[in-house]
Amino acid sequence: MDFGLSPEALRSGLIFYFLLFAVLILRAFAQAWVADTLGDPTPRSEGRVTLYPVPHVDFLGTVVLPLICVFYLQPRLTSINFFLAWTKPVPTNPSYFAHPRRGEVYTQFAGFGICFVVALLTALVGGFAYGLSPRSIEVSVSLIGICAMLMVLDLLPLPPLPGGVLLRYWGVISEEAFWSISRWGGLVLMIAFNLPPVRALIGAMVGLVASPFLVILHLISR
């Protein structure tokens, strides 16, 4: 059966998806680990403080939608690509934290932190690996792009995203407004991302976030 995919497009798409899958699992683990470290036993009791993928996988957000995005866009590994993806929410009970609101912000932004670390390590390791395998630069650029996209999503000031949690912590929006917006936030995001101006803006933000890591990568690989 011909799905209109060349062998190269299939290869690129599968590599891109497995890189995305790995980063998503790392993000979920990081959130669970931070909550556990701050004193909340809920993630551990739910089996989420683990790198084993199954407890974190949301079939729609971790498998179906990312695969549709990847193969519909047919990404090249040297380009930063648009996608929507998520894992199961990490269950937490902020009342266990010494500072509930602050602990919730730390937990939510653990995914941002792990993406930053992965992007930086990718730039460093990928730069040195270029001498051994020039094609490694493709994987490095793609992984940095994935991390940058997820970091941008984290920063969007829309509940229930981490950026929205930060607005609530700063008192910009009330508790009631946060939960009211959260009910529709995901739908608003999916609709907005189908608008070309929004996608162009997100793409520019991803490029801006990725650029320092790409500069490091290219400086080392020279």
C-alpha cells in the first residue's frame, strides 16, 4: 500500500517520532520526580516516578496525534517542525508541598528544565560526534528543535499549560479563572495552531529558543 511516503521521508518521520517520544517520557518523569522530591507521594503511588514509558503514555497525545503531525508534515531532520503532543498528566497533590503554589510551579516547569538540559547536551555531544558521523548533525538539529518546540509550549500563558500556572502563581489570574480557562485551553490551543499567523508566530519563537543551542552545535562541529 502506497501512502505517498518515500523511504527517506519514512526514515526521517520515524526518527523524529522516536526522538519526540523519548523527550515526552523524560518530561513526564521529570515532573513526577520533582513532585516526589518536594514531598508529594502521589506520583510514586501512581507509578509515575519511572522512565518506563507505559505509565506515561496517552494514546491520543503520545501516539496518534504526533504520528499524524509527523507524517502529514513529512519532516526533514534538519528542519524544526510543528507538532502537538503530550503525555498523561502527572497526578500531584500540592497540599503535600511546603509551599503549595511554588511547588506546583516547580513541578510544572520540570519539563521545561529537562528540555533545556537535553537541548544543551545534544548541542555539545552532537557537535563532537559530527567528526565521527556527519549525519549525526541531522538528529542533533531535530532533537534541539523538538526540545525548543516543547519549551515554547510550556511558556505560553494559557491554562493549564505551565505558563498559565505561572500566571496564577503571580496573581495575574484568579484560581477560578485558571480552572475555568483550563477546561477549554486545550481546544483553544488546537484551533489556534491551525491558524497560519499563529503557526508563524510559534515557528518564530521556536527558532529563537533553538538558536543558542544550534549556534553551540555548529561552533563545536566545525
